[in-house]
Amino acid sequence: SPQAFQQWHGDKFSMFIHFGLYSQLGGVWNHQQIQDGYSEQIRAFAQIPQEEYEKLASEFNPTAFNADSIALLAKKAGMHSIIFTSKHHDGFCLFKTATTPFNSYDASPCKRDFVKELAEAAHRQGLRFGLYFSLIDWHYPYASPMSPHNADFITEAHHNYTKQQLKELLTRYGTISELWFDMGSNTPAQSKELYEMVHQYQPDCMVSGRLGNDQYNFCVMADNDYPEKTLHAPWQSAASMFNETWGYRSWQERGKVEDKVREKILSLINVVSRGGNYLLNIGPKGNGEVVDFEKEVLEQMGNWLSRYGYA
Ligand code: JFZ
């Protein structure tokens, strides 16, 4: 609805969080820095066997992950919503789910539902809360392209699995401001079904264009990008702190905080002045701690915004 769009458009500046089992590796496997690919996709780029990757779940205990301080950081930065990786390509669910034991509540010593913690913390701070959800799943046996059938499209079984998880996500955590579906090869019918399902449970939830087949409420620009021409559709620019990764990378060269603040404020201005929403990512460490550099960047952006009366 136009009202849902207006509300979403009003967010302007939001926090993206990439956090999962991969955060524990920080871009390192077998004592090697994995240079290829994003660190959140290390399972694929370092070709980690499934059993080895599953062990990470049994060690996952992010005691320093504090949803309230993350929500407070977002608020201080001048952000109006938080988008969290409920499930990335590795298939590990950061929420309690009946669909698979491969989740942070059942497979990990922490027994925590991070979607719940963040949804509640965001709402307590008056922030909106949305979800990243991967349509690719490297853990689900009937997923494409991992399935033995090696289907070109998402299999019916995988599609049903997605629907069950989405129903949980859309009904248990209060208002969901947006669903940031990430690329999968849906059939047009599958995309349409997911699109309609989201609005059945959350009428005002904005759906990302990466659901595919033109079933969307907003377009996502290529990472860190903005359109050259005026777009007549709602759009968002998602940005990582460093172009090579969204998930935590322990060996990242970060440079000076001031330089990053300048770069990201410029991006924020370029995006928002053209009518887009700017979604800036943080990648907490495996223990849940926000990287100091990223915390400082966000705090200084917030200081800049509040100096001019915007936050
Ligand atoms: C996807 C994910 O594969 C990645 O791990 C991360 O979560 C990111 C936010 O989203 O990666 C993409 C998808 C599309 C583009 C770039 C990266 N694109 O269209 O430019």
C-alpha cells in the first residue's frame, strides 16, 4: 500500500547485520585467509565439508551478542530500522524453528533465538525490524543446485521448506518491516506465492526485488550503488563497510575511521538525496561483539547527522 511505502521510505538509513556460524571463522579456514568470495560464504569458497561446517553450530555461543546495545547503536547512528540475516546461504537458522535442528536454539549450546532478541530490542528502541532470508540453502538436502536432481529451479520440497520457515518468521516476531529475499532461482509461480504469503501475514511488509520474477515492493541496487537516473520505483542501496565482505573478516584492513565515515556519509547523501534508502551493514564477530571500527563509524555518522538535526 502507499502507506507502507511511505513508512518504509521514511526509514532512509538502516542497519544491515550479517551474523551466523561463518562469523566464528572470520574469513579463515585451516589457518588460511580465504581471499576469494565474501566471508559469509566461506563454506562454499573454502569448500568446507558439511560435517565440519555443522561442528560450528555445536560451538556457537556468542555470549557478547547483545541485541539491546546493537539496537541502541543503530538508534545513535540515526538509523530507523534493522535488517537481520535470519538465514544465509549456509542454511543455518538464527531463530527457533520446527523445520530443522540446524538452528541456533537446537544445535547450539547458547539455545538462543536471535531473531526474537533483535526484533524485541529494535521495537523497544522504536526502530522497525526486517529480515534477510536466503532462497539458496546449502544445508537443505533437496535444495537447488545442491540437490541430487540438480534442478535449474528451486525444488518443490525446498519451496515448501521455505514457506514453513517464512510462516514462522512472519507470525512470531511482531511487525516485520521488510523481507530482504536473496537470490534463488524461483519459478514465477513460486515467487508469486511467497510474495502473497508475506502480505497475507504482514500486509505492510516491503519485499525486495531479489525474490525474482518481478514480485517486489522495492528494488535493490547492486551493492553500494545508486541509480544514475531517477527511478520511479521504491529502491534501496545496500552497502557493506568493505566491498569484499558482509560477514566478519578478522584480517580485514580497515584504515582510518574518519576516512570511512566520510565515504559512508557521502554514500548516504547520494542515496537519500536521490530518493533511496541506505542500508549499511555491520558484521559482528563470532562471539557476537560488534567490531570497534564499525561501532565508531556508526557513532560518528550519528554525531554528524545530529549536528545537522537529523538524528
Ligand atoms: C548477496 C549474498 O550472496 C551476499 O552474501 C550478501 O548477503 C549480499 C548482501 O547479498 O550477494 C549479492 C547479491 C546480488 C548482488 C551482489 C551481491 N548484486 O546484484 O550486485
